Amino acid sequence: MTRVHVTQTVAALRSNRDLAPLVKKGDLAVVGAYYSLDTGRVEVLSGAPSA
């Protein structure tokens, strides 16, 4: 459920009227990730920037 929420929030931020132009130009990256308290690992769910 948490991963779904993150994915939906990322989509909402990327389509936000103020943020969308910045995302499209590449000036802003919206990255969705899940941090596990059990393992201490971060799982990037979407939008991982390419080096």
C-alpha cells in the first residue's frame, strides 16, 4: 500500500502545473522511493535520475 501511495504521489507532483514544466525541461527530478526500516535499504520506485 505504501508503494502505491508513493507512485501516486510522484505522478501527482510530476503533473502539478508549477512543477511539470521543470520536470519536462529536466531541471527537476521527482523520484519516488521506499525506505525499509527493517533492512535500512532504499528501493527506488520511479524516476531514478540517470547519471
